Amino acid sequence: MKLSIEVNGDRHDIDVDPETPLLWVLRDELRLTGTKYGCGVAQCGACTVHVDGRPRRACVAPVRSVVDKRVTTIEGVSGPTADAVRKAWVSIDVPQCGYCQSGQIMSAVALLTKIRRPSDEDIDHAMSGNICRCATYIRIRRAIHQAAGDAE
Amino acid sequence: MKSFSRNLWAATSLCVAIGLGCVVSCQRSRPPTSEPTWLPADRGLRSVADFAVISDDDERSRALFLEVAKVLQHDRCVNCHPAGERPLQRSGEPHQPLVVRGEDGFGAPGLGCDTCHGESSYLNMPGSPHWHLAPLEMAWEGKSARAICQQIQDPQRNGGKSPAELAQHMTHDELVAYGWAPPEQLEPAPGNQRLLGQLFQAWLDSGAVCPE
């Protein structure tokens, strides 16, 4: 079935089953492989993207659900908050293996968009759905605090 | 928008209620007979017609609520009526990952319910429009049928709905409907939504007496 979706500001006409997970479309159809497949059941957060500015696990979102909405992936996230997060991530050298980090960053940007100066508790509650096998959680928290300061 | 949605939940939650004044003044209907309009029993939920053999009004009313409570106390409903700050899942275990109700019942900023729960169930993921937790005052977790019956008749905990609005809610609300449309790995609530609506209306009509 032919569908038209907007990803990172670009419109894409695709021919897929509308029940296909958005994650498959991003990675296999549009070749936007920055968004990762981790668990496939919304338990790890590696596939986090933004839909109309809100975080969404792309593995449990049928592509039909994003028609007429704006999808943003790690390749397209931008603006002062995203810039501050990127700078903090590099400065603190947050990633270890890096596999989960695009999801971590998308969740961090979503949090900082909602709360400009999050507390540790705010961070824990917003980031608890993004797991990291390398256990970079302490650096992630530091980076979010640093980005919050830089974004102001 | 969130405030509206919260109010909508309060107004349309499964926490159905009637005003106490109405309990006193409502005329009781005659015991139900085998009217052809009663829906048949379905998957563990009895038909209203099955209660016609109970001639005592109070006894029949109590029995009807206990039947309604089979749905209200089911995991599909109780999991999002938790007594604490976290929802439950599956057969009542803590939700994984850790999520919290947040200020409005729609989750924490940055990790709202809609991060994972879409407008309908999809693959393993439960879903329904406006997916969120019931307010704390509407918690059902760990409560008896009697306690829930009393709770939903308390204007402070029922969203202020009229009996007609409550019956409408039971029969048509989309979030209530989810109880019978979970993903494959989860057990649906007993019966079906229309049958629940009939049982609830029959309970109202019989005087809305709470079980012991």
C-alpha cells in the first residue's frame, strides 16, 4: 500500500504494509540506520524517535500511525536543545559501545524540551525506559545536567 | 489539553457512580424477565436475564454488582487503577520499564504513556486513545467489590457523572473498550462491553445496592 510520511522534514512516498513497524521503514526503506533495533518490544528504548515532537518507540508504532505527523530521527533532530545535548555527550564522552545512545539522546532531548532544568528524579523518570548494557547511566545523567545549563 | 483529558478520564472512568440522593429516590424496576433484548452470557459474564430468579430487590442488586465487579476487578482494568504511583501490568506485577503516573496520569515528562501505547493494541503493546492512569482517588488495586461499589458512589471519587452518563460510559467509552481488545498475550476482561453496560444499567435500576 502506498503511504506518504514526513521524516526529518522530508516527505517520503513508500509502498509498504501499513502495519509495518515504523522502525523497519526507517531502517530498511529509508536507510536511516541511526535509529537502532534493540528488543523489538519497547523494553529498551534504542528505537526512540520523535513523533510531532514527542518521544515514541518506533518498534511498536505501526507506520500507518505516523501518516500526517512529523517524524524526527537522530539524523534530523536539531535546534538549541539538541545542540546542547550533542555538545554535552561529546564533552563528557558518554558512549561506550554506543548502540543505545541514539535512543538515549532522543529521550534526553524530549525531556529537556519539557523541563529545562530537570532534577535527578526527573531524569530517572524520563530515562528509565532507555537501558544501556554498558551502564553509562551516570555519564548520561551528568550530560543531561550539563546540556540543561548550556541550553539556557 | 491534558487538563481536559484528565477531566475526561475522571468523567468517563470505569469508576461509575450514582448520587446518593438518586439511590434513595430512583424507582426500582421490576425483576428482569427473560426479555429477548438481554444479551446472552459471554465468557464468564452472566446475562441480566440470569438474575431474574432473584426476587428480592436488594439481593438482586448486590448480585448484579458482583457480576459487574468481575470486570472492574479484572487485571485489564485494575492495572491502570493502581493504589500507588506506578501502573501494573500483565497479572498485576509492576510495570516494566519503571514508569510513573506524573502530574496528570499521563506519565513523566519525557516518558509519557504514549511513548509506547498507541491508539490501539499493536503487536505485544496494549493501546487505546488517551491511554493513561486513573486518578489516585479512583484506585481499585487491592479493594473488595464492596469497597469499589462504595467508592464509585462517592461524588469526590466518581467524576460527578450522572447515572445515565455512567451507563453510557460503560457501554461506549474507548478506554473501557480496551478491556476486551488487549494484545494476544493478555487475557481480555470477562464478557463484552455491551453486556457490561446492560449489567451496570440493571444494577442502577435495581437500586444500586452494594454487596456485603
